[in-house]
Amino acid sequence: MLIIVKVGGSVIRKGVDNLIKEVPNLIQSGHKVVLVHGGGYFISELMEKMGLKPRFVTSPSGVTSRYTDLETLRVYVMGMMSLNKELVSRLQGVGVNAVGLSGVDGGLLRARRRESMIIIDERGRERVVDGGYTGKIESANAEFLLRFLNEGFVPVIAPIAMDNKTGGPLNVDGDQTLEVLSYSLNPGFAVILTDVDGVIVGGKVVSKVSVSEALELFKNPEVKGGMKRKVYTAAQLASKGVHAVISNGTIENPITSAINGFGTHVTPS
């Protein structure tokens, strides 16, 4: 079974030891694994060390994202590929034949640069700003990725896409990367790993929801920040027939736990 996993930056920051130790067992059990990673916290740390101030914007739906000008893009690419190679090295250290990729490699992820975006400004009003160097992924080179999987590699993918017009790099969302790759590869599970046990409402983890229920969760005021994007991604995946899970990546055997029922499951309708 193919499992595509998004490893959030919050998981990387707290430590990926449990995740790294688990991957060899999954491979030995006959599973194929693709890892997509985040790392926004690391980009912010790098920027601050370089005297640059990270900037974040919020969409009208409440989703927060990094604003990426050219200077930020350069730091973003540098930081993400540094994390990418660190994860690959850790996996190689436990006997996993991992390969680190960005979406630029082999045209793996092709995106359209956002010419403009609507944000909520400091006064709470909608405003149109330049889109910077962020992109919306439009396609994935599934054949390129399948070559690695069929040769026994574990691809580790940084969320950097190739601009359809210029061929240059663009900052793309890690959850959207998981989403587009899942549409192309049709995995048994798409797992979004974060640093909490799932979507928490009323102090309890929401264990299982349908697509329509997930979209209602997206609107729930208790679901905030990055979790909003995760819930929306999971709903979109399930609507296309992919079983999506939002779960804790810091626990023991995080991927196996997720596919065995732990976390918040959004099931296809």
C-alpha cells in the first residue's frame, strides 16, 4: 500500500525520532512511502538571523500563510532544502533508501504564480496585494515519482514548485503538495502529521467525519491557524476518494497509529 505523509514543521521542531524509526518497518511490511515536509519555523529563524522580518498574511477564510518576496524566497529555498537533506540523512542512517527532492526536480510540481491575493489587513478590511513568489500547484509529474517508488526509494519532498512560466522556484503550501500528489498517485492513506492528536473541539479529538462534516469543522471557531488548512485539505482529499488522517507525528509509530484509527479521519463519501 502507498502512504503519502505530510510531516509538519511542528513535528520536525519537536523531533522526528519516532517517525524515522518507523519508516524501515513500514518498508519491510511492503508499504511504499512518500514524505512531504514543512518547516516554516526554520525559515522564520533563518530570516531573523539574517536580519529579515518574516511576514504573514491572513486570507478572508482565516487561513494564515507566509508572504514571500524575492528575498524571502531565497531564504525559503535554502532553508527547506537544508531540512530536506537532514531528513534524508536521518533515513539513510536507519537503512532507508531515501532521496531528497524539490518540486523543481524533474518538473515534479508545476505551479502558477499568484499575481495577486486578497488579505485581511490590520484594520480587518479586505485588501488586494501583489502575490509575491507563492504559487498554486497545477500539476504533478507522477511518472517521475513512480520511478523512484518502483526502484525502492522513499522520496522526501520539499514544498518548492516550478513556475510554469519562468521555470523558477515558488513557495507552495506543504498541505497542498500532499493533496496534489495524492490525486496523482491515489494512495491508500494521506496522512497529515502535526504536534497534536488531531482536530480538537470542545477539548476532545474529533475521531471520524465525512466530507461535509469536515467542511463544517473548517468553519468552527475552535479550529484556527494552520489546522484550518489541514482540515480543508483533508476534506478535499476525501471528496476525491482519498482517506485522509490528521494525527500526531511525535508519538511512537505515528504513521501506523494514524492508519489504524488514531487521530481525525476524514473518509470518502
